[in-house]
Amino acid sequence: MSDNTPPDVPVPEYRPIERFWPYVDLPEQPTPEELAALDPELAEALFGTPKLPFSVSLEFSRFDSPTFIRAVELARGSDEFREIGTGEAVRYRARFYPERVLALRDLFELVGPFDSTDVLLDDKPVPYARELWLPLLWLLIR
């Protein structure tokens, strides 16, 4: 036996049947519900930048105020609504397109005073979003 001869590898006498594989029923492609639940940054990394129109998203957490329930109702009426997290760490994200700027303003009036509220342009934090971009959108209100 020379030094370069590979060792003998035992060959199994049987091969498992596919029907015993524990994950046979799982689809190979994700369902539309699973794709919709992906974080926007993860979806962009996996599938590239989607062809979506310009959007403004408000992301806010639970706050102690009688207007909280109204804020969640307005957020659910947005173009896209998501709850992120569970329990006390839950955050609400409402996406609005420019034609729904009035609904965006109504929600921002309720959640804007809180420091935990984030304004995202195309799902990304942008400097001066509150001070510059939102007032520019308010100009679209007729």
C-alpha cells in the first residue's frame, strides 16, 4: 500500500426509502404568505430590489394613550400593514403610497409625537424624514 492510496470506505448495504424522509410534505418554494412576512431588508437581500412605487412607512410601538387603538386602526387601513415582534416588543409598520398622503398625515398626527416612531422612505431610515420629507408630502394634500 502506497502513502497516497485512499482508505477503503464501507458502502451501506441499503438506501433509505424517500417516503421515510421526515420533510416530504414541505414545499420546495416558500408560500406567498411566507414571502409577505419576510422583513423588507431580508427580502431585498434574497430577491433583489422589488419594483415598488415610492412609499412612506410609519413604524411605531405600543404607547399609553387613548389614541393608541385609533392609531392601530388607521395603520391597518394603510396600503400595507405588518406587526413585527411579539408581546411588549411588538412594533406596527404601516406603508403608504403618495396617493394616500391624507391617511398618512392622520396617522402621523397620532404617533408622531413619540420618540419611538420611525419614518421610513422606501423602507429605509432617511435623515430629516420627519422635518423635511413629511412636510413635502403634506404639499400633496389638496
